[in-house]
Amino acid sequence: MAAGKKHSRVHIDMTPMVDVAFLLLIFFMSTTQFKPPEAVSVQLPASSSEIRVPETGTIILTVNKEGEIYISNEKATESQPVNKSNLVDTIVTWRGRNPGAVMILKGDKGADFGTVSDVMEALAEAKALRFNLMTDLKKRPRDGAGNSGEPGN
């Protein structure tokens, strides 16, 4: 090298990269679809099942704490109260509209079991013998060593 040459440092301006990062953040925040509020709110019982319920193609039967029964689709765009006397006919009608739909039963953990049992019997009468009971996923507590008790951790 020649003795008289100086090396200059290259300075990279990070401002455009920060601008792009914030634009991407704003874009994803504005285009994200959030879960719409439920028409009938229930507090689900806890379970440790890892089976996930499909998000589309479902018919949801909801039993709230007061023992009222509602039927809706996955988007809750059509939610209607149902009397026990015409529950079987309502289930048959909804299944006729969407024969491949997965039936889901959501019962409030404070609901009377008799009402939930009546809904299960109505599902059997309507020939909807395969249905899911929806629950909240209960996380297993970690022990002091940081293990969750599950294999692989």
C-alpha cells in the first residue's frame, strides 16, 4: 500500500430500513382479521386435549349458564335461539344447508348437565352422531426444573 492513503469508513444510513420496517408493521396490523365477538358468550370448561376445532364448515350449538340453547355457524352471522321442543328439527334444517359441516357443542361450565345431555340426545335423534365438545385448553404447569411433563421438553 502506498504510505499516503487513508482508509475512509463506510457509513450506512439505517433510516430507510427503519421506515420500511414500520411500514410493514402498519400493513400487517391493518390487514389482520381479528376474531369477531361471539353472539352468545360462554365460559368453557378446561381440558388438556390437543385436538383443534376447524375454523370453517362448522355448526355450533351453544348452551349458556341459564340453560338457553343457541345455534350458529362459525362466523356467528346467523345465531338464533332454539327451543328444546324443536331442537331436532332445527339441527336437521341446519345440517341440510351444510351437510359436510362439523357439529360443535359449546356448553358453559356452569350450565346444567341435563340441558347439555338433552342437546346430545337431540344430536343423536338428528343422526348427527359425530360432534365435538368444545373446551378451553388447559396448559400443564411446569415443574421447578422447567419441564412441562410432556415428552420432548
